[in-house]
Amino acid sequence: MSNLNFGPFTRKLLITFKEVFLVKLNQPTIMKVFLLFISVIFSFYAVYSNFIMNNTQVIYLGLILCLIGGINFNLSTFLLFSKNWIFRMFLVFFIFYLVHFNFEYKIFDVDLFFIKNMILEIIGVFIFLILFILVLGQKRIESFTFYIYSFLLVSFILEMLMHFFDYNSIYNKNFYAYHAFLLVGYMHLRNIENKKIFLLGTGLLLLITFFSFQSRSTTASILVYVFFYFNYNRILKTKSRLILTSLIYFFILGFAIYYYTFIAVDNDYLTNLNSEGEKGVFGRLPVWVELFKYIGDKPWWGYGSNISSEYIYSDVIGRTLSSHNSYLDLLFRNGVLGFIIIIFLWIQIIRYFYMNRHSKFAPVGISFFFSSLWMASAYEIIFFTVMTVNLFYWVAFAILINCIESETKDLSKNTPNKSLSIKYQYYNL
């Protein structure tokens, strides 16, 4: 047996693997069929396991996406496309997140469930960074976006069937609304040349979200998306307009949170919208009031990147202080200093899409970004807590950067005007 030579067989096996996975699968039609098959199979598993609200699934979702992203990853492409401030600020926040851990649980009600969730959050943030790098380095982004869109669409259809037939359906329909919101952005990205499909699909998702899921915040976020889409050229016509719009928008968000927390309780009309006070209009009010007190005790550094307000049980209101608000969650965890890093990241996102405002992908980025900020005022969808939603959120921005950089690179190559080429290079610094 020791004299047997497996060398030729091994070489033949490797050659066959290379032909199938690295040559044939890179043919557009075969690759799409393969990815569609994988997305359908994985959608059944993901929906059955309620992936949209199950942080454990971020590992499996991330693993599949990393494998698909690894096929067309090119280091030179990554090094070229990563020269933008969105990625740099994302990296700064990632470093801050790691050095700002807190493992002192004296004031927190931390059990095994929360420890598991904490570990999944840490793993999830690493997955975000890895995927961001892989997506930026995609030499051909088409296959990657096709898989994500197929997965989100197929899994959403399956969720609808489970919802309407009440089979293994999740109790909190807001999670299905999260999915609908993500699908709006990815549908726009995939149908960027077909306005009718995008608007019809968005209209349908809007109706489902409002009437079936009864998610007011998500419905409002989709409307914000549509508003920025139709007013894109007006808002980004000049830098001053964009700055003014951004300031007004952030003021409205901040005032809405303040009004909702401290003043709205005296409004009889709003109070009557939900007299039970469990969910909806005033379900978050007592949580936010108490959270402001905790934030005031440690305003600058917060309680630690890995510490969610959900780990605190309030005897006053008889429940955990799950924030249902990304801004309060970030302030609670990372304090004002960590929040400033996020603000700089948001500024770079706005600046990047403005500098590349002539790209056909920029309207998707601006609409998705500003509408997600509205979503963030009612849910934790940016960095923490709902990790499966946040995964697709940041991957979307990485895809948009890759698409814009690829578009700009092709334009710079094909134009004889050197000043135009220099101009686009300057935009992407």
C-alpha cells in the first residue's frame, strides 16, 4: 500500500475542481444559475430558523457571503477601491469598538443568553469588516449582488407565506419590516436601469409594511427613501443645499426623539393612539426616559462597546431597557466620543455620494442612507443588536462603493480628457 502513487489522481482532481469552480462558474449564466440555486436552498433554511431576528444566523450568512465573495476577490482591486474615507472611518470605529470592551457586569443583569448574544455581536462585527473588505475587492461585483438580491427576495417571499398562513411566523412583525426595508435598497440597486420595476416593487413593499406588518416607522422610512430618490437632483445640485438638507434632517430626527421622550406624553391625540402603552407610539417612552439617566451618568465613554442597554433590568417599568433606538444605543455603549466617530463616518458617506453625484449609483446610496437614519430612530439597525439586518446594511454600502469606483475607473480609462480623469481621482480621495 505504501508504494501506491496518488499524485496523478490528486492533480487530476485539482484540475477538475479548478475547471468547474474557477472557470465554468465564472461564466455569467452558469454562475447565476448556481447562485440562484444556493440562494433558494439557503433561503428555506434561513427563513425556517427565523434568521432575521436570530443573531446566530449572522455566522452562517457571513460564511456563505465570504465564500461567494472570495471567488472574485482581487487584492489590487481592494487596495485601489479602499482609498476612500468611508472605509477608513469604518475601520476607525472598528478599532474603537475593540478597545472599548467592558467586562465588569456589576450593574447589569447578564445571564447566559446575554453572554451568548454578546459573543455573537463581537463575531458579527468581525464578519462586517471581513465582508466589507471582500466586497470592495470584487473584480466583478455582479455575481455577489445577484446572490444577495436573490436571497433577500426569495427569503422575503417565503416569510410572507409563513406570515399569511401563520406557520412558524415570528411574533414581532417589525423584523419582517426590517427585511422589507433592506429589499427596497437592494431592489433599487439591481433595477437601477428600470425605474418601473423599482417603483412598483417599492410600492408593494410599502403597502405590505403598513397594512400587514403595521410597522409605522418602517413605512415612514420607505417614504423617506422615495422622497430622497425623487428629490435627489434638487438636493445634490449644490454642496450648500446638501449641507442644509442634512442639518435640517438631523435636527428633525433629534427633535423627534426629544419630543417623543419628554413632551409627547402630554399630547392627547398621540396618547390615544396607543392607550395600552406596550408597543407602538408610547411603548418606548419609559425606556428612553430611563436610558437618558444612564447616559447622563457616563456621557463621554459610555458603558462599553459590548454592553447593550438590554442587559439592564428596570424595576421601575418592569422590563429590560432595550433601547429600540440606534442613537441612544450608541450613546449608551460608546458615549459621546464614540458617537462623534459615527458622525464623522456619516459625514464621509454623505460627502462620498456628493463627490460622485453624477454616478447612476449615487441616488441609491443617498436614499438608502438617509432613510436608514430614520429607521435607526426606532430600531437598532446600524451596528449592534439585530446583526443579520446590520450585515446587509453595511454590505450594501460596500457594494455601492465598488460599483461607483468601477464606474469611475472605466470612465477615466475611456475619456481622452486628462482633467476629467484627474477630477474623478480627486473625488475618490
